[in-house]
Amino acid sequence: MTALPADRSELGNEPLPSELSQPTGTHRQWRNLIGVTLGNGLEVFDWTCYAVFAPFFARQLFEPGDATSALLSTLVVFGVGFAIRPFGGVLFGWMADRFGRKSSLLAAVGCASVGMLLIGLTPTYASVGAFAGVVLLFARLLQGLAHTGEVAAAYTYVAEEAPPARRGLWSSTIYVSGFLAIMAATVMGALLTTALDTEQMNQWGWRIPFLLGAGLGLITIVLRRGMGESHAFVAAKTSPAPPKTSVSANLWAHRAAGARVFGLMASVTAMFYAWAVSGPAWAISIAGIHPTSALWAGVVALAISTLALPLLGALSDRIGRRRSFYIYGIGVALTAFPLDRLAHQGPWQFGIAMTIALVLFAFVASILPAVLAELFPTGVRAAGIAIPYALSAVVFGGTTPYLLQWTARADLSYLFTAYLALSALLGAVLMRFTPETSGTSLYTEPALSTNPTQETE
């Protein structure tokens, strides 16, 4: 593979569309990047808080007589929140492609903030009975609707704003914000379990992060209102308008790219939710590790992998997206069973296992926004990402926490470990038959090559 250009001057002498459509500057870029990443982090913070604090609020919102049943009920609700994601993909993807990335980003963070507020204020089972579960379910559906819109618009926006030769590095900021959000939720869990006793955590301590998240949502809305629209979207809107077609027609025309999005997300989603989101909760409830020790071990693992993200994103700009996926897929397949055994041994062993798993995951997490955006043209990019992403999340994301807990309690955890290994390999196989797209322009329509060995020239 030929090395990619190291700077803008090597990409050619003609100005990019972004240079023609809007003024650029460091201040504008940072403001927009902060607005996008803060909202993305807020969405991840919410979903992580649910996973981290589920053991504490399960018996507050469901039948308290059976602790295991109550916990599994909260995980079922977690999974149901994924079921509405395809509808969110259609709605917010269409909005982003029709009215702009900014409008979709604003609507998504608004829905997420309301959902967090509802969870923070949900009445207990003791006070309203089964209605507590109904309120929780409604909040999760609202957040599930918003999450796909947030992901598609954020992925698209960052990829479209990035210089072509630095798109991997810029894309890594999405998961940097996500990992920092997971760390924030995990640190909050560790601090609360240290400062409060079990009774206080069960009664009201678990509400604090959701109420805090709702407040941060208001700040994010203010920041996003001041963002500019992405350069590629502006350039597309100022170009001669192509014939209007429906969302379904556009998606069908780019069905090969959509199928790749579904498959690539299938290869990473279970890994993300198993280790990054549900890892500490698994360590507490299954491995028998003390909550504070498990949560702090998770914080250290997340901190190390967060530092790795921009380095690996920049690496992909040099070696290409496909090789990053190869390292991830083969690495997870080889280490899945050893890491599972190591994680059972104690707090620091769990921390080491989680660190290795997340650094492997960082090889693809750092480049996902770039990889997915590079598969579609501007006019269908957000919807093209959102809908197959949401469908994949329903199948492989919403079921992960439940499967992780259920297989462990049934002494079948080896099946789940094999599932992670095989799904990771799927990503490597798919990338083997996907053209290398690093460094390509997002202002021209991508063409999926029939030659699976095509490399960037």
C-alpha cells in the first residue's frame, strides 16, 4: 500500500469544496468538534449509567422479591430500547440528509436529555407498582430513538469536516468522547459506592447520574445551536440539485454499502457492550468482585484505551482502514478465551483483561465514523449509516448485556466468549472484500470496487 499524503498540499492544488463553501479556522473547528463530541459523550454516558447502576435500581423499579429476576427485567428494558432504533434511524437520518446534520444533532440530544430526566425521576415499584417499569420503558424508548440519530449525524458531521488525510484521527474523537463518558459514569459509580452505603445507593444514589446527565444535555443544546453546518452538506446543497428520490430508493441504490455497515457494526457492537459498557457490572454480579474495585479497574482500563484511540486513528491514516480491522478481528479471536479466564481471577486481573480487550477494540473504534461515512455519497450518508447501524444494534447490541448475564449464570459463558470471537472475525472478513477508502474525498460518490484487493493509490 502506498503511504497516504502527509499534508493538504500533497492532495492536489485545486481547492476542496470545503474551502469554497465556508470560512475555516481553528476556533470554528474546535467549537464544532466540542459540540458534536459532547453530545455523543452524553448519549454514551446515559447508556453506561443504565448498565452500571442497574444492580442498584433493579429492585427499586421492579418486583423486589427476586433480585435476579429484577436485574434481568432491567436488562430486558435495556434491550427493548434498541428495538426502536431503526425508526430513529429513518427519522433522524432523513432529517440530517434533508435539513442538515446540525438539526438532527439538536433534536437527538433534546430527546436524550428528556429520557435521562425521566429515569432520574422514575417513581419506585413500592409507590406505583408496575407503572414504574412503564415509565422506565418509555424513557428507554425515547433514548433509543435519539441514539441512532445522534450516532449517524455525529459520525457524518465529523467525517465531513475532517481533512481527507486526517479523517481517521478526527474520527477517533467520537469514541474518545464515548470512552470518557463511560469513564465518567464508572468513576461516578465508584465514588457513589464509596461515599454511600448499599441502602442509600439502592434508595436514591443511583438517580444522581441521570439527573446530572439531563443538566449536561441543556448545556450541549446551547453549544450545538452555535455550530456551523458541515462543509460537505453545504457544498452538496449549493451544487445543482439532483432529481429527488425517496429514502428507500436511495438506500436500495446503495444497498451494498448498507449491508457492509450492518456487518461491520455486528462485528464490534457485542464487543463494545460486553467490555466497555457492561464489564464492571459483570465483574460485580458474576465474578464476585467488590463494586468499588471493579469500577476503579474499569476506569484504569478505559483511561489507557482512550489514550490509544487518537494514536490508532492516526495510524489508520497511514496503513489504511482494512489493516486496522484485521488487527482487531484476529486479535480478539486469539485472546477472547484467555481474557475471559483472566477476568475471573480478581480485581487487577479483571482490569488487565478489560484493558487488553478495549485496546483491541480501539483499533476499529477510532476509525468507525470514517469507515462508515466513506461508504456513502453526501445526499444519503446519514440515513445510509443510521438505518443499518440501528438494525445491527437491535440484533447484536440490545441482547449483549442480557446474554452476558444469562450465559454466565447458566454456566455457559464459553458460548458468549465464542460469539465475541466469531463476530470480531466477521469484521476482518468483510473488510477483506471492501475497497480501501482512507484518504478519499467525501465530495464525490464512493464506488464499491468489485476487486477486493484494491488499495489506495
